[in-house]
Amino acid sequence: MPQMTRAGPPTDAAPRHAAPLAPLLAGVLLAALPPAALGAPPAGPRATTPAASAAPPGEAPAATAADANSPLATTPAATEASPETRGLDQEIQDLKKDVVDLNKDLFILEEELLFPANTQVAVFLSLDVGQFFALDSVQLKLDRKEVINYLYTPREVDALLKGGVQRLYLGNLKVGAHELVAFFNGKGPNERAYKRGASLRFEKGVGAKYLELKIDDRQRKLQPEFEIKDWE
């Protein structure tokens, strides 16, 4: 009786589980390789691009857009005025001076028209005080009619104390007899409210009339003195 033998698998046949394991092994190998071997950039801080490349030896570095837009980047033409511009500025200054002179002439002409010499009367004020009286205001009455009530600022009083003279009033009067009354308000000795008056009868002639209100310190009486002076 012939013997039966079990046939074995052929020697050149590949194992049944060889094909499914290939992708898994490939993935393991890829994971084990370093990043440089795969062409990836090295880990760590990002490399920054230099702001500007170095210029070749003997050449000046190229100007960047930020330098060109800088307010300090000016050209010689912008820093130096042209002769035409300087000439125009000089003409403008000359015109301003001419306008000021013209306004002054117009002001004088207006006064001459409104207050002619034959009817003009002017009242001035001066101070020679500082110890017994501090001026606040002055009221003027001409022929019993109030013509001005002037309130002084500290700056104006300081100018008068330094020797300034103020033209307090300018008006017209007909020829003849007139009376001027002035009331002075301020602070007297011991910082008390102080009010005094002065009056003057004068004769108005054909020409202009000039009067002066004077406030002086009277040392002997330790009080201020108020008077009206007629400039003949």
C-alpha cells in the first residue's frame, strides 16, 4: 500500500503576514530618522532675515525706504531759502511797516478832524505816589457832565508809577469859562478805602487846552495830595 505524505508549503512562497507589516515598518523608520535627514528646517528660534545686506567694500550702504521718509532727510534746497523767497519776505515786511505808518497817519488825521485845535481839550494824569495812595479809578466831570469813568489795571498803575503819563480824556469845548471836577478812588493809608476830589475853573481860548491831574505823596501830612494843573 503506498504511503501518503503531507505536502508542505513551497519554499519560495512569501509569508502570509509579510505584506501588511511593510507600511507599519516604514512609518516606524520615518519617525526614527532626524529632521535634517528629511529636509526639514532645524527646530528652535526662527531665523530672521537681515534688515540690509552688507555693502561691498568701498561703497556706501544703500538708503532704505524708512531713511528716505525720515523727517531728518532733507535736501540742501529745502534748508536754504532761495533768493526769490528772501526777496518776497522782505517785501512783505516792508508792506507791514507801510500799513502801520498809514494807520498812524490816519489816526492823527482823524483826531485833527474830530478834535480841531480851536475847540480841543485834553486831560492827562500822572502819579508820584506809592506810599500813601494806590489808584483804582478816576471819574471826570466837565461842566457838571460826566465825560469818563476810568478803571485802572495793575499793569497800568505800575506804568504810571514808573513815570508814565496817560491821556485820560480828549474832547471839544467852546471858547469861554469851564469847570473840571475829578474824583479819585483807591486805597489810602492803612489799606483803607480812599476817595478824594479836586476841581479847577479854567478859561478856554482859541487854541487847544491841556490839563493835568497830579497825585503826589505829601510827606509832611502823611497823605496823598490831588491837584489839577493848567498848562498855559
